[in-house]
Amino acid sequence: MKPVEALNRLTEIGFGYCVSRTLVTGCELGVFDQLGKGPATIEELSGRLGIQPQVCRRLLMALRQLGLVERDGDPFGNSELGSFCTSQSPLGALARGADPFYHMFEFLTDAAREMSPRWQQALGASSADVFGALYADPDRLRSFAALMNSLSIPQGQVIAERFDFTPYRCVMDVAGGPGAIAVEIGRRYPHLWGIIMDMPPVCQVAEEHIQANGLSGRFTTAPADLFAGPYPSGADVLVLGYILHDWSDENCRKILRNCFQALPAGGALLVCERAFHNDFSPPTTHAAMLDMAMLVVCESGARERTENEYRALLEAAGFGNVELMRLEAPRDLIIARKA
């Protein structure tokens, strides 16, 4: 590789944070919401956003380079991708979801040295303090729930397409947050009943999401502790979506034992995680970066795992017939059954 080629690639990698902040700035200023109303010139848009025309031009050119806006003569408009960044889009919260994790990533080097999360260093508070305050503030909790839905709605749609829920009668989303995965499954399979299990404040938000999707007659919520259990009974298929990668092997074993006890014979557990290859290589760049995020956000021992590591955890909990279904989505599906 020539030095100039290395320079180009390393510049792209090293200044990658500029890309994410440009996206977030476009969202926070309302660029995508305004262009969602129709194309606008730089002068028109700068007036609506309350920024200088020169700054507006520079921002729009950067967003155009990223494929988020398009230009037809003088007017700019949202690209097909940019249309997913409006506040009305189910994915809109994802484009706004950098904080507080963005600040914690500043201390990735310290997390690597000490193998511990960076809540105190980045935010001056423990994770328990941060989430305690989050659960106590309904507006902040709903905002965080919107981010969780952005991550989970398309994933739930893919799972509903790829896994046959016809033989089952009730799905439970374990620590399901607002319940987007289970709700999307329920929308596709009208015979299914559903339970969203989480902490009491989160269950209230999940009830709102259930009602908004017209599933109040079939879906409900149930508070339960992820580790202490017991989990609610009655479901014959459980979903763990982006849960196990947050925890050490010891805590994963507790969660999986609770899942095993909650399921009837013949029940299925769907673990929704991106499985690394068994040589520990990540299947995508996003998966590799998510593994780095586990270092700064989660407890020591939390990580993205290989297919074999997930298989070993599941079999130790009593599950059998474990199979991996690769999905065209940020997460795969690891299916395990209770004999």
C-alpha cells in the first residue's frame, strides 16, 4: 500500500466521529423534518432552521456526500435514506441515539486497560444512578424507549419473516423494553398472544406501544426481575433481544436458567444477537464496533460472543437443538429448544 493510500484510509477511520456527529446535528437542527415537508433552497432552509446560509450550505453538502440529502438544481430534499431520519420515522430516534454513549467512547482506551465500563469517568455517575434517573423521568424514558424501538422494529419484522411462529400460541419478550420485537411478531401473526416483561416503569411505556399498534386485546405486560425471576408463565416462545451481550457469562447463565424454567416442554428460545464466527472474527464492522461498545458501557465480561460460546451457554442451561440463523439485519437469530 502506498503512503497516500494509507493516509486516505486512516483519515477516513480516524475522523469517523465527524460523520456520526454530522448526522446527529442534521437531526437536532431539524434538517430532515423540514425537508420532509418538501424540497427547499439553502436560503429557505436556513431561515427555517435559524442558522446562517453559509453554514446551511456546508451542512447540506456534507449530508449530501453521506447520501442523506439530494439536490435537484437549487432545492435540496431528503434522500430515500434521509427520509428515515425524520422525527416521525420509526428509525428517527436511532439517528439521535449517540448520547450518552458517544461521551463514554472517549474513554475506550481506559476501558481496554481496566476492562470496566466508563459511566463514572464520562458522566460522573454510576450506571445504576443514570438508569435510576431515567426510570424516574417519564419523558426521558420514552425518549430512550424510542431509541430501543428504532433498533428493534426492523429486527422484529425480519424475525417474523424468517421464523415460523405458526405452531406457537404466546410470545414473551424478556427484558423487552417497549416491546418492539414482540409487537412486530404479533402484527404478522394474528393468532399469537404476547407478554412484554421488564421493570415496572418500562412496562408502562410498553403498554402505550402495545395500544398504539392495536394489540391491547392480545398483548400485555408483566413486571419481573431479569436475574431473580421467576419469569411469567404461559409463553411457549421467548425472545432475548440484545440482552445477553450486556452481561458476563455468570449473569447470562442466570438469565438462561430463568428462561428454561419459564418455558414448557417443546418451547423455543430466540436469542437475538450478532454471533461472531468461531475464530472470534466479527461478521461485520458494526458487530466489531458493538463489541468495543460493550467495553465502555457494560459490566466486565460483557461482550459479543461466537456461535460456539452461545451454544455452550444455552446447552449448560438445559436447551438443545441449537441452531444459528443468519439474518440480513444487525442481529442474527440463535434458536434453542426445550425438550
